[in-house]
Amino acid sequence: MALPGCRFIMAVLLSIGLAIIYGLKVNLSVAIVSMVNYTAVNLLQSEELQFANEDFCSIQAVNYTALETNQTDSVTFQDGPFNWSPNVQGIILSSYFWGYLAAMFPGSQIAEIISAKWVFFFAVLVNIIGTLATPISCYTHYTLVYVVRIAEGLGGGVTFPTTHVLLAHWAPPNERSIMASIAFSGTILGTVISNLLSGIIAIEAGWEWVFYIMGALSTIWLLLWVIFVTDKPRDLKFIGQKELDMIESSLGTSGDTKKRQRKVPWKKILESKPFWAILVAHTCSNWGFYMLLLNMPLFMKQVLKFTMAQVSIYAAIPYFIMWLFSLAIGQTLDRLRQHKKITTTTARKIATLIASAPVAICLLILSFVSCQIVAAVILLTASLTAMGAMYSGFMTNHIDIANNYAGTLMGMTNTIATIPGIVGPLFVGMLIDDDPSIKSWSIIFYVTIGFFIIEILVYTLFGKGDEQPWNKPEDDNE
């Protein structure tokens, strides 16, 4: 029996898979707020640092009732069992990216040569197992948490290049932006759900159940993935002939049943300015995205003095709006391209500009008004909303310039772009360990703004949306 819209079913399952990967990645960022014994950690710091933390923001946050809940503990924080310093917390959050970095490029090659479907499947499975094992690793020793997070990172690292391989086989060019937006928006949706559930579960059942419940629920996806996803449309028994013909004719793969191993034109890739534009944009954007993804709950706790309930709610809202915006901008750009209003190059540059310039402006303003809670929340929300456009910008651009090597290109750019995920939390941890006040956070914001400026300049000058000559197998002279 043929199912309608199998390509979109694949995109939705990709989205859910990425939602699981990101949800299981960021749940620790929220849960750690209720896991750490901040009273004990503060006692280990000097009186000077304690005074720095009792700044104007904390006084204003306590007196500001608009965002307070009706609970009696609206400004009282419940300590957790672990005496982890900010540096240890930073290493725990960044250790995921050690594995992520190591798996990126090998994963892209395995996905292209063997099977993107099964690489993605085992990536999610590893993350589920790691999540279920997190509580016992925490109680054993924080070094074991490093190991578990590295293992999860190994699984997570292969998902982006694998997603590109699948989209290159399934997404018609005139639907590429919206299908990529559907797939990659799962990273946002997973963050939204994880932030909300993690906070609620930690409050109602205890932080350990954050990992048990979310890990268990994620197992349902594994069965759906096995049944409804194949590496190529022709291999799926549920797809209708009309849809299959449309996909294959648009991609020029009609009747192609062979899995060909193409020699990667490494020299031409490294000489390609459009490739370097993607790499720079990806790396700079990731610094900003990971800074917000991993550290926004901590910023809300330390500077805005939010409770656990407030952190879970106000850290989730921006990602929900970001999810909606990413889908809207993807569909809008695809329609403009279909009606020949803009070129692919223009579409990618517009999306990338939207995902960077407004974010830099919001962070600059936040450096001056962060003690005004409503303004701070609005600016954080606006920043993350704008970043939703990146999935229709440089994140899809790999497929535009070389669909035959989309997984390889994503593996290359995402490998470098993972470095901010490692360095960022360590950088933040180092600064706030010395001085957890708004002054340190302002430095973090200024550095992030600098990365966005570099992204805007390089991608605007050198980004392209046209297929590159070296994408054709007959041009491989390496």
C-alpha cells in the first residue's frame, strides 16, 4: 500500500530523531541547575566572589514580581547533591562535544558509503543508553559523567552529516529549504520539549527522573524509523510511483539503483570559496548557538535569579518561537525561489543574515539591560527566534553546491563548527568561576557578537547557492 508524502514522513522522522538527540543533549543543561549544591559551591569561593554575585540584578530579580510564580520558593533555590564547581560543570557540558567532534567526519563517510539510515539509528540508540546511564554515573563520580557524555557525543556527531545524505537523496531542489527546515527544526523542538520537561520532572519527581523518563520515551522512535525510512526513495515499499518519479526526475536519479562510491575531490573542495564561506558561517554561528543553548539556563539562574520552574519555562519559550519561525522562513524562501523571485544564492544569504545580525544586536543590548528582567527575556527570545533562519541558510547550502558530497561537506564543516561547543562552555565556566556577575556575561556576549560579525562578512562576500563544477563525478581528477 502506497503512503502519500513519503518524503515528508521521512523529513518528520528525521526531525523527531534530531529532537531526541538535542533533547537528550540539553536536558543536562537544565537538570544541572537542580543537581548542584550551590550553597556548598559558594562557600568554597571567596567573600569577594560572593559579593560580586550579590549584584544589582539579584536585588532587582528578588523584588520583581511580574515573573515570579505563586510558590513560596520563588526566590529560594533548592540545592542538589553534587559539589561541582563552575569549571567542573563547564567540562561536563563541553565533554559531549569531544565525542561529537571525533565522530563527525568518520560518520559522514560511513553514511555516504554504507547506510545513512542505520548510522542515524545507532546514533539515537547510543544517546538513549547514555541518558539512562547518566544518574548512576553522576553518583559514581563526575569523571564517569564525562565518559557518558563523550559517548553520547559520538552518537550525536554523526546525525547532521547523515541528515544531509538523506536529504540529498529525498529532497527535490524546489522543496529543499522546507524539508531541511522540517528536519533541522527538530533540534529546536527537542530543546523546547527538553527544557520544559526537564524542569517539570526535576521539580515534581527529582532530577534523576529527567534522564529515566526522557530516555525511555525516546525508544518509541526507533521502531518507526526502521519501518518508514530507507536510504533512497526507491528502496521504500510504501512510496507511490508518482512521488518516486517526481523525486528521481528532479534529482536526475531515475532508474539509479546502484550505490556508487565517488572519489571525493578533496583538493577542489578545499580550493572552493563557497565551501569556506559555509565553514566560517557554520563555525561562527555555532559559537552563538551553543552559547545560548548550553548557558542560557545558567544565565537565568545566576544573573536573573530565576527559580527552577522559571528556568524551565523561560528557557523553553524562545525555542518554541524559533521552531515556528524556522518553518515559516523555510517555506517562504522556497516559494520565492519557485516563483523565480530570488535565486538560491540570495535565499541562503538572506537566511544567514537574519540568523546573525539581529542576534548580535540583541546581545549587544542585553549587555546593558540584562538587569531588567522583562527586557532580558525578550532579547533572549528575539535572539533565538532569528537564529531559526540558519536552517534555510548556510545549513542547507552544502546540498546546493554539491549534493553528491553533501554528507562529506557537512562532516567537514560541522567538525570545525563543533569546536565552539567544546571551548564555549569552558570559556564561560572560567569567566563565571572568577566572577559570576553580569560583567563576565557581558564579555561572553561581546565575544559572541564578534563571531557573528565575521560570519556576516565572509558569507555575504563568498557564499553561493549554485552547484559547483566539482560536484559532477566526471570532473573528479583527484
